[in-house]
Amino acid sequence: MLRWPLVRALRFDVFGGPEVLKVEDVETPSPHAGQVLVQIHAGGLNFADTERRRGLYSSDTPLPDTSGFEGAGVVFALGQGVDEAWLKRRVAFIAPRAHAEFCVVPVGKLIPLPDSVDFITGAAFPVQALTAWHVLHTLGHVKAKETVLVHSAAGGVGQLLVQLAQEAGARVIGSVSRDAKQERTRADAVLTRGPGFVERLRELAPDGVDLLLEGIGAEVAGEALQCLRPLGRWVTFGTASGPPAPLALEALYEKSISVAAFWLRTDLPTEIAAQAAREIVARVDDGSLQLEITTGPLEDAARAHRRLEGGLTTGKWVLRIQ
Ligand SMILES: NC(=O)c1ccc[n+]([C@@H]2O[C@H](COP(=O)([O-])OP(=O)(O)OC[C@H]3O[C@@H](n4cnc5c(N)ncnc54)[C@H](OP(=O)(O)O)[C@@H]3O)[C@@H](O)[C@H]2O)c1
């Protein structure tokens, strides 16, 4: 029997602006077979949370609903068939409805947290760092000495892409939407997007870049092919500025361009997913992957959403829950 029949959760009854978010009590969920109940200490905020709140994310959002896709905490109860070794373990996880004091998580979505990694950090990396890893390695096949263009290089995924690409030996050109963000990325060169972007990029990479990584969509998709060199690769992983215009496949022939799209919810082969998690946790643990984290209480989530979708944040925003 749980000591907490009701738990605090960040809820929305209707789709809309940040003002629809409210903290209220809901019934504690129960773990079913193959699931655990996690007592959450911190929840990571992602751009997808703002899309889900607006009703733009996917069709599987029932209303009313609880926000959140990732968190970190302690395994509190086990569903049927789950190995008892999970009980009381410190974990990070990816699962919907994570912005609450308790969340049900399928055991396959748990990431054991080393003791050296605190819960705030644990809630900051799962979605963005695993996305960055797969975009860069699983799909981007980055190689040493290549030139990589990372759009929104001061954002959550962007900052991690920059570090992982540099670790792989690539030269990284980052883009940001405003000059003030330039100092919030470690890219080797930084450009503010806007008029003349392609020409300014060509001054840094006269033939174009080998690899273009972007989660912006409409704003940058129209110029993407001009940014790439022959045999270049373009990996798209989001549409923060809205969906891009349809891409004509014939447009790819001239420079023999490859295009790939990534979504973390894809049912990836187990070994590929597990290896990415191992690689990321090792780098978070030894400090070689640095996270810029801003924290705020669950009650302040509407302000965090407003800043995130206004393009005003850099790095990661984590909600403190316990
Ligand atoms: N495919 C996946 O599984 C997956 C997983 C995680 C994230 N994503 C996507 O990756 C992108 C980045 O996510 P994030 O979590 O890193 O969020 P984030 O930290 O908020 O970064 C998003 C960046 O996008 C830019 N941006 C925000 N609103 C914009 C707008 N209206 N128009 C143009 N640019 C805008 C901003 O950078 P600038 O101001 O510098 O441009 C911002 O830093 C999002 O599209 C997100 O949905 C996808």
C-alpha cells in the first residue's frame, strides 16, 4: 500500500499556451507487469513537452494529461515479473508523464545512475544526449576531420552535439538565432543565422560541410542542400520552427546527398540503444560530457515552457520535483 495515494503532477486539461499548465494532485499510478514505479526527484524539460502541450506532438495525448518525457529518481515499487534487484535503485528514465512525484516506467526504459551522478544531472541527459548520440553516430556516421554544421548549437541537443562531434575529431561550425547565444556554445566557429547565412558559411567551409545536423525544420530546410558539399549527409531530428516544405528527391542528385531522420521513440535494435546509453552514461559520469543546466521548481514550469518555446533558453532546463 502506498503512503502517497495522491501525488503532485504538472497537468493540462486542454491544449494551449503555457498558461494551461497547473500543478495538481492526481492518483498515484500503479506499475503493471514489466513496469516499475519511480519516485521522481527531477524531471527534464524538452522542446517536445511544449509541442505536446500545444497538441502538436503525436496523436497519443489523451486529455487531461501529465507533462514530461524524462526524469530521475528511485525505483519505489515493482510490477509483476520485474527483477527485485531494481528496487530502491537510483535511475534515470525516458517515459511519458514524468513531471510528477511518481511515474510508471517500463523496465526497458530505465538507465541505472552511477552514485556520482545527482538526480538533476540524471534528469538532464536521457532524451537530449541519446538523441545527440544517435544523430551523430548511428545516423550521421561522423568521422574525424569532417566539418559538421550544428544548427541551434547553444540549445539542449545542440550543445551536446557540438561536444560529441569534437570528441570524434570533427571541426564544428555552430549556428544560433541571436548573437547573445554565441558564447553559449563551444563550437569551433559560430554563425548567427539570418540574411547571407550560406555565404558566411561558405567563407568557413568553401565546398560546404560534410554533415548537417538540425532540429529546426522550416527555417533552415530550404537552405540545407546549399550548405552541404558533394556526398554530404543531412540528419534532421526536429521541427522547432515548424514542418519544412516537402523535399523533392530529385534535388538530392546533383551533389549525391543523403538525408536521414531520427526519432528517439523509434523501436531501435536493443544493442544499438544499449550501447548509446552506455556511451552517454560513461561520459556524464566522468564529466567529459558537460551539461549546462538551469533548474526551477515544478510550480514554475509555465515560465520554463514560455522561455523554451521563445528560443530564450540555452542548454537544459530541469524541474525540481522532490
Ligand atoms: N527526434 C528526437 O527524438 C528529438 C529528441 C529531442 C529533441 N528533438 C528536437 O530537437 C530540437 C531541439 O530540442 P531541444 O530539446 O534541444 O530544445 P531546446 O534546448 O529548446 O533547443 C531548441 C533550439 O531550437 C531553436 N528554436 C526554438 N524555437 C524555435 C523557433 N520557433 N524557430 C526556430 N528555432 C527555434 C533554439 O535555438 P536557436 O535560437 O539558436 O536557433 C533552441 O535553442 C527540437 O526540434 C526538438 O523537438 C528531437
